[in-house]
Amino acid sequence: MDVIMLSRLQFAVAVFFHFIFVPLTLGLSLLIALMETRYVMTGDEAWRKHAKFWGKLFLINFTLGVVTGITLEFQFGTNWSRYSEYVGDIFGSLLAIEATVAFFLESTFLAVWHFGWDRVGKKVHLLSIWLVVIAGNLSALWIILANGFMQNPLGYVIRNGRAELDNFLAVVANPYAWGMYAHTLISAWLLSCFFVLGVSSWHLLRKSHVDFFRRSFRMAAPIALVLSLALALSGDIQGKNVAELQPAKLAAMEAHWETSSNVGFPMLLVPDEDNETNSVESLTIPGLMSWIAYGDSNAEIKGLKDFPKEDRPPVTPVFWAFRIMVALGVIFIVLAASAWLQRKRDMPCGGLMKTLVWSIPLPYITIALGWLVAEMGRQPWIVYNLMRTSDAASPVPADNVMFSLIAFIVVYGVLGLLDIFLLRKYACKGPEGMEA
């Protein structure tokens, strides 16, 4: 492999491992804040116990996630120095805000929350966890604004052979980035709801801490239903952004080869990238793809054949990642609706609870697939229509990148397994021994 592909693989490994931790951090902090809010408003000590139990799992995940996130930004200097040189004036400022403001606030107030039980007043303690929520979600915002510039570059001018910041407001108001941000946050919150539902179901199936986990189940179920529907809506909105701003990505997502109007949506589709066609294409709903993409069943969708081969994203992985992601999104709606319908029962259906336990990994897989569509679908551009990935890598020996890639896989693999082990250990242990 050449240095470009190795650098891409290394960054992909770092991102995917980091995103084992990020969504649960973003979503579980919100649920904990809601639990503690109920405790402060009602004085019900059971909600205090909930906040502490789920807070322990949050702290495990947050601590290990910080380690995996630090190396990401360093790679822009080590593996992607030409990229940093070309767009660092824009990209670097956004990451700097994330690191020096949002993450600093998040980590500071998390320390207040963790060590502040019985040391500060209830309202101050509650404020600290809400500030953790706000800061964590702001941290995600600045990172996604940076990625949004790569997807839809705005607010720059080419000067002295590089892209320089010209309009910071245009960068911050990037509609593509805000669509990504909404979709990412909702998916992270939904993942956390399914995490709570899955852990609660595991205990309820074993009749362990029944009152405690019945309460968790009842709280998470309606939130999961609302979020699963909101996720579908945000995905539709972002899909329309893709259609408008990245037509090649849309064509790859749908394996659409010929430019045409009134494009139907085949329920059964298997792309044949080598022959620039689809080997299977049947059960087509007329006009549906045009309507989904543009809100008009007669709208024209540009086909992949209208793009030079060197400007096309890889069709097969993007297509299948997108289709599986959408299918899992439908499953989440069904599961969330089922949990909502059974939330008031003393004991929800055993089959549903078993399914929820086994479904804990599914939102992680869905989020990973979503990022694969977003990033691989942008290729061959590292900054869309502005800079090619092949021009962005550092001029370093491929052997060096290979060595660091192997090291990343080993270290991140250990951290990932440690996170799963600790989360499983303390989730299965339950709130036993925890003071009210």
C-alpha cells in the first residue's frame, strides 16, 4: 500500500475507535442530567441513585474516550501536513475552539459533578451536569463544523497558494454542517437510550433490581421513540443537502448510473460497479428516489456516468453502508415503539427485552456506517471540489505509517476491549452497594 492509503486507514481506525466512546458520552450525559433534574425537582432519592449509577458508566466511557480523541488532531500534522498547510487557516481555528473552550468546560464541570456530591448544593451540582451536556454537545459542534467545511467548503479565498479564512460566519453557518450536526447528535442520544433500555432489560429478565431498572426502562422508552422518528427526519433533510451539494455522493448511495428524471426507487438493488450498471434492479417504486432527493417526483438526478471516473466515489461500499444504515434506522423505530407501548407493564415482553439486550451494538454499527457514507462518499476529495485526498498526505515513508497503523490498532483495540469489559462489569453489577 502507498502512503496515502495507509494514512487513510490510520485515520479511519482512529475515528472508528474514537466513535465507540463519543456517542455514549454525548447521549448518556443528557439522560443523567434529566435524571438528576427529577431528583432535584421531586426530592425522590431513587433518581439520585439513578444519576450516580449511570454516571459511573458515563465516567468510564468518557475517560477512555479522551485518550482515543487526542491522537486524531495530531494526525493532521503527522500524516496530512499538506492538507494542514493548505486549509489549516480555516480547519485549525475550529479545532482550536473545540479544544480550548468546549472540551475544557466539559472536563472541568464533569470534575465538579463527580466530586461534588454532598460537597456543593443540589442546584449547583445539577447545573454542573447540565454544563457538561452543553459543553460536550458544543465540542461536537466545532468538530462537525470543521468536517462540514471539508464536505461543503465556504467562507474562504485562495491566496498565496492556499485556502485562507475570509468569512467566519459563512463557515459557522454552513447548512451541510448543521445537517450533519443534527443527525449526529440525535443518533448519539438514541444510542444512549438503547444502551439504557438494553441494560435495563438485561436486569429485568433476571429480576435483578426490578424497581430500579423498570424506572430506567420507562424513562428511556418514550425518549427513544421520539429520537428514532427525529433521526429519520434529520436523515431525510441531510439527504436533500447531499443531493444539492454532493450529487456524486447521492448517485453512489443509490447506485444510480444514468442521468434521468422521475427516478424510481428499486427495493431490490445490487450494484455492478465494474460494468457501470446494476446486476439486480427490481420492485421499483416510480418517482420515489426523485421525490426523496428533491421533494419532486419529476426531478432529475444526475447519474454516475456523467462524472469522470476519477471523480466518482467507490460505489459498492457507499451503497451497501447506506442501505444497511437505513434498514437499521427502521428497526430502531419498531423497537422504540414496542418499548414505548410496553413501558407501563410491570414486566415488558421477554422477547422484546432479549432483543433490546442484543441490540445494544446496533446503534454503534449504524453510526459507523453513517460516517463511512459521509467520508468515503466524498472521495476522491479531502475538501470537496477543492483539494484531492491524493494531494493532502504528508511526504513520509510508507513504512513509518504502517508501523504507526499497527500500533494504533493494538493500542485502540486494548482500549476498546477495556471499555467494553468495564461497562459490562459495572452495568451487570447494577446499583448494588450504592448509597441512595
